[in-house]
Amino acid sequence: MKESTRNRLYKIDRIVGKIFNIITVLFFVLLISAAFNTPWKQILVHIFFGVGAVWALLIIFRLCLSPFVKSEEEEEFEENVDYIIKKYNESKLQPVIEGYSPLRNLTTEQSERVKQLLRELPAHAEKPDHLNMASIAQHLTALEQLGKADLEDKRNLRSWVVHVTGKKVPSSSQFNEAIPSQAVTKVNNARKKIERILQ
């Protein structure tokens, strides 16, 4: 199913859900009202059955949509899981040791240029607040090959990358596995780019 269709069904489901909640309240108010002997009891009973029919149709409609749309409970559960994972990852990310930098043999101005280059690298294609790990790895590997970086301390390196770029990073194992990059052609291109900004 196309994403646009899925989004449309999602919006319809949520609108129907709100209407359903209103109808449910009205349904029970009418049920209680119809239980009393009042001059309008007969009218209330007719309205009650009419509202009940609409209520039943909305239930059927939502059941038909349920295979294609996440329920509010599923959505809330996923949000809670995402929140827990985010907090877990944040707790695992150690602060950078004071004074740590992987950069070597660079002037202050050159270091700032390299940091700016890393900040300007494209983000993850589907998550704008996450790093494009492949691109970062290629540029860090290029810096190491040029003798301008020491990538041995992966733990502090990962924290330093977060600090410099302001973006989220993959787990420690994924980060460590990505460095050094094995994409020779792309690392060479990164080397040329770095050499140009260091001139």
C-alpha cells in the first residue's frame, strides 16, 4: 500500500475515532434518559436506537480499517518503546573526556574546518536527526589515512562525533563496526575533499 494511502486511512480512522467517542457518550446519555418516564421518553427511545445504529456502523467501519491502521494503543506502545530506547542510548553515551579530540597535526583553524565539514555531511536519509554513519566513517577514515586523526579510542570518538555534529549516532557496536570504512573509492573522495579544505 502506498504511503499516501496509508496516511489518508490513518487520518480517516482518527476522525472516525473522535466521532465514535462523542457518539458513545451520547449513546449512554440517551440510554439513561430513556430509562426515566418523561413526556419525551418515546422520542428519546427513537433517537437512542438511531444513535445506536450509527454507533454500530462506526464500530464496523473501524474494524474494517484496523488491518491497515495502527490502533491508538499500538501507537502509544511504540512511542513508549522509542522513548525507552532513546533514554537507554543516551545513558550509554558517555561524555567526552575533557580535552579529547581525535584530530591530530592540525592548526586550530584547520580543526574548525574539519569539524564544519563533518557537521555539513548529509544526515541519515530517513532520520534527519541521525548521522549518515557511512559518510562519517568514510571521512574519519580519510582523516586517519592523512595522519590527521587517531581513531583508536572508539568510545570517546563516538561521543566526540555527537558533540561536534549535534546528531544522533548508532549503537556502540554499529559505530565501532563502521570504522574504519572499507569503501575505498568513497574514502579517496573524502581524502580529496579534506585535502582541499586544509590547504
